[in-house]
Amino acid sequence: MSQQSRPVYLKLRDQIAAAIIEGEYSEGEMLPSVRAFAAAQGANPLTVAKAYQQFQSDGLVEVQRGVGMYVVRGAAEKLRRSERDQFITEEWPEIRSRMARLGIKPAELLESV
């Protein structure tokens, strides 16, 4: 599924996951409230809540009633492994196939960086 055809809540989830992996939201740190994040992204709060719910279901955040959602210990590493596995199994085969169609060799890419 292309990035453009993905549901908004999954795009928001990817954005939050990247922020956790990159340390913008550290382990033990509170995520922005649903309303604050929705306002910052110009998104519907229900859509943001759905993205947050996914993190809770995956055990990456914990809720403290009346306070907020906190990133749990190990969340960044768990997300990094998951994102890496997804890249290797889903995205890389498509990239490799496109490179082959275009006659691009991996060594050429490494030289151009």
C-alpha cells in the first residue's frame, strides 16, 4: 500500500513512531494530549485517538487516567525492530525490483552518497 493511500491514522502513527525512535518522545515521557497533537497536525482528534490506541494495544505506551499517555521502557527498540522488519520484508523487495528494472546496481547507489 502506497503512503498516499494509507489511512490518516496510520500516517499519524508512523509519524509518532518515528518521533519515539528518534528520541523526540523518550521512554517515560508523556505524549502530547490527543487534542494538542490533533491541533498541531490539523487532524481530527478521533483520528489521533485511533493512532494512540494502536500504540496502547501494541504495549508501547501506558495510560495514566486523568494524566496522559507515557512511552514505556523499550518502546523505541521495539518500534525500531518492527520498522526494520517491515522495511526488509515489504519495502526492500519493491525497491530492489525497481532498481533491477532501471539497471541500478547497489554499488552505484553507495558511490553516489
